[in-house]
Amino acid sequence: MSSTGNNPIQTIAFDADDTLWRNEEIFLHAQDKFIEMLLPYHDEAFIRSHLNGIQIRNLQHFGYGIKGFTLSMIETSIELTEGRISGTEIHQIIQLARKMLASPVELLPGVEQVLAELKGKFRLMVITKGDLLDQEGKLTRSELADYFDIIEIVSDKTPYTYQQILKRYQILPESFLMVGNSLKSDILPILDIGAHALHIPYHSTWDHEQVEKEVLLQYPQLEVLDNISQFTHWLDQSFKK
């Protein structure tokens, strides 16, 4: 599949959560419900901070996604109640996770229109990290799967991960563009391997995905758009020969 005109980009990959559809709100809502449950034991700020620390600590064991988040909530509840959390309350946490997994998928404005414009002109990919069943389920419920030629669900997004994907599909870095909301996961690793990346920020980002401004100064080639509706115009203008 070839790109349009003289555009050197042949493959465009999109992150999923908070790039194609809303996701962070689901976690924030569940976190608020969890904190409310533990308020008899500690104040909100302490619970929130402790949960965040345990989530980050558990990433290497449980990975990203709702299941890992649920295990971190259970561990936090046990630690912060010194083991006094009841079986009924643990069950409430599990029920909370089930609701998260069944949440409807709400596409971000302009997403489907952009994908329709790109379909057939570029090879389109989804590269997303998290739990396999959860991400597959969201992609199915989104009804976007048919727009994509390749779907990759990975445990983490590092330069090595992206290099392996490009190697698997025989994609040259200079012909590859990644679009995503996370600087840490979607953008900087791509720039590190010499490919192209476009940052479309989401209004809220998990602390673990934040990047210090000093780090960003090392990436003068960083490109940013306000929203995905501007994407096709940006693509045409940015890669004109």
C-alpha cells in the first residue's frame, strides 16, 4: 500500500486509549470510588498517593491495564487497613473492575472521520499496551477494527518494542508515523529510533506517563496538535516535498 502523492510516510500507527477513545476517565472514576471506600482509614491524599505508588511498583509484575490496577487496589486496601479490609469490600473492588471492563467505548471527536480519510492511502496500525483481552474487547466495541491493517497489543512501549514491530513488518523508520497522547509511551521512544511521531495530548494523563520539561528539550523535532481532527491537514503540510 502506498501513501498519497509524494508523502514519504507509508505506515501510520495510532495509540488506542485516550488517542482513539476516552479511557482515563474510567480509571479516575474507579479510583474515586475506591478512595471513598477507604476514607474511614486514611485521608484522600494519602490513599491516592499510596495507590499510585503501588501501581507503579506492580507494573513489572502485572503490567498495564484494568486487571493490574485491580490487584493494586486490593493490595492497597490490605496495606492501608492493616489487613482489616473485609471479604465483602474486596468483592466490591472486583465488581468495580468488572464495571470498568464493561464500560462503553466513547470515540474521541473526529477519530472515525480521520481514519476513513486515511484508509486505503496508508497502511494503518494500532499499537497499544495493556491487557490483551481488555484491549481486544475495546477495539471490538469501538467498531474501528476494520480501518486497521495491523493490530499490535504489547506489554510496554519502549524503543526496542517499536524496533521489533517495524522489523516484523519490514517498515523503514523514515516511512513510519506514530500518533498518540502519551509522550513517554507513544512519542519519545519513536523519536529515539529515528521514526516520526505526533503528540496529541489528552486533557488528563496518569502521573507515571508524565515527562519532565528538561527531557523534552532534547527533542526539538517534537510535533504537537491540539486534536485529531487537524491530523490530515497537518500530514499533508508536514511532509510536502
